[in-house]
Amino acid sequence: MKTLPAILLAGTLVAPLLAQEPSNQELSRRIDVLAEQIETIGLQETGGSVGSLHGMGPAASKVYSTESGISFGGYGEMLFTGKDSGNTWDFYRAITYIGYRFDENWVFNSEIEIEHVDEIALEFAYLDYEGENLGFRAGHLLAPMGWINELHEPTTFWSANRPDVERYLLPSTWHENGIGFYGEEGDFAWRAYAMTGFDAAGFDLSSSGLRGGRQKGSKATAEDLAFTGRLDWSGYPGLTAGVSLWSGDSGQGTGTDDFATTVWDAHFQYDRGPLRLRGLFTQAEVENANLLDTPSASDSLEGWYLEAGWDVFAERGDQTSLTPFVRVEQLDFLKDTAADTAEDRLTLGVAWQPMDRIIFKGDVVQSESIAGDEDIVEFSVGYIF
């Protein structure tokens, strides 16, 4: 343990103080030396660089670049939302990542979240065995679906809030107990897990999509498990493209129905100089949705978005960025019904990063649906470390 050297160091420096009465100047000098040494040891324990690895966000990946021992990181975001129905100002999330590298192969990683100041949740906590091209992962895992669920730190997306398609149809943050493998081969990266499935008793498809079916690992019923997998290709400069799948029953042994649930998405991101394009399309189906506790008129849900941004500071060559962006988005919770139930959303905004780990974001969202039109103004402040 690296705390033992700190204790021995403290004893070594303090012992002479007990044996004699040094001058105030000498005492101050020794205290400064002690503080510097302990700080150095602390920095060694919490080391690690920021860069996305093995499907985790940049700050969540710190443990993978730590040589041994403890890694510490986190992120946070504060969100102001202005609507016709009223304004809210929420310290949305304060996250702590704690990881530990046992040796060159075994790693523990975790995310502990405080949400809305007074809600505490565990978003992931897992063990990894890192092989050369193949890894094993077990514990409380993030579903490897879409863009935002794994890469949900505020510096990884431009809008003040997450896209609605990835809040309701790919219900980030989406985390369940599971076990599986991940790896890379050439231009391909993949992940495949068995996880606890949705609990259909929580579904309200027509208003919140799949969000209410998440079990979140808390005494999760495991009568029905699900398979989930992801495959990404990055064989062209600046381009990542891939698909994700989730499939499993959601009845959890209630006897009413199995409520077989399938979700898939296709996604891409292209970066070229100051330009970034990102897109996603997803479909979900819950069989016999009319038999749910909250019945739905349709078994099918669908959504997509396409966004583009241009970093006007790209030529500067430093960590700063200023990115105006636009996102077009559509959600349909009742896809197969005769009525036009789709919601169209247009988001116009700007994201400013004075450095790569701090971001300020502001946008205006125009929403049009059968329920009525709505304009939303959002502003957020985010950080990672």
C-alpha cells in the first residue's frame, strides 16, 4: 500500500521535531517538505491520463492508463431549462469514478452518481481482465447501445441535455448486472454481454418509451436475461460506424406474457478538421404491448437524429473549441398506429470549451408533435477530471 510510505515519511520528518526545539523558520520548512511529499504520493496513487478506452468515457477510462493502484476521476453538470410551463435550475449530476488496477491484467472500475443533489446511484461497478485483443468483464455494466449510454460525460456531446432518442428509446443511462467479453481486431471493436433484462411492469411506452423498464441492478429480477452486443468499424480516417443490439424477454416470470423486447441501432460519427457529423437510427419492439400494465396501442417505437457542428477555433491547435451545431431529431412511440404520432425536434446551439475538460453549452429546442408545439431554452456547465 502506498499509504504506508506516507506514514513512514511523516514519522521520519516529525521525529526530529520531538527530539529538539527547532526555530519557527525550520519548523515551517519541514512542514512544507512533508506536505509536498504526501501530495506527490497522492498524485501517484490517483494517476492516469484522460482518453476513451474499452467503450468507456474519457474520465471513466483513467484506470486503464494507471500502472498500479488507485485511480480517481469524475464529472459533473449543472442544467438550466426554460419552458413555457416554468424554469428549472438543477445541479444535474456529480459523479465520482473510483478504480483500482490489481496488476497488468485485472482492473476494477466504478461510477457513483449523485443526481439532482439528493439521489445516489451506482451506474457501473465491474471487474475487467484485459488480454491482448480480448477482455473479460463482469459486474454492473453499461449497455453498449448507441452513442450516449457509454460516452455520457458532458464533454462528449454538444447539447445542454442528451438527445431524447437516447433518453427514451436507448434509455441512457442504461445499466444492468451482467457478464461478457470485449475486444479489438484490426479496424473493428466489439462488446457482447449477457445482462438482466427489462422489467415490463415498468413500461409506459407511449409516454416514456423503454425508460421505465430498466432494473438498474437493484435486486434485479433475473427470470429473463437479455443478450446485447455492439460492433464498430473505424477503417476510414475520421469515421466510426457501427451497430448495436439488445434482445430478450421482459416478462420476468409474471406469467402474463414474455413481452419479448428487441432494440437495435445503427450509428456513425465522422470527424474531419473542424467538422463533426454524428447520426443514429434506432427501432424497438415489445411484443403484445397491449397487455402491459400500462397498455400501448403499438408494439413498435422508432427514433433517429442527425447533427453537425463546426469548431471555429480548430485552427488554433490548442485545447479550446467553439462549436455552433444543429441537430434534427424525431421520436415515434406509437409507430404502427394510423395517427401521426411522431415528435420532431430541432436543436440549435453552441458549445464552448476553454479547455478539453470543461464545457459551457447553450441551445434552443423547437419541438413539434400532435400534443402541441414547445420551445425550450437550455444552458449547462460541465466538467470532467
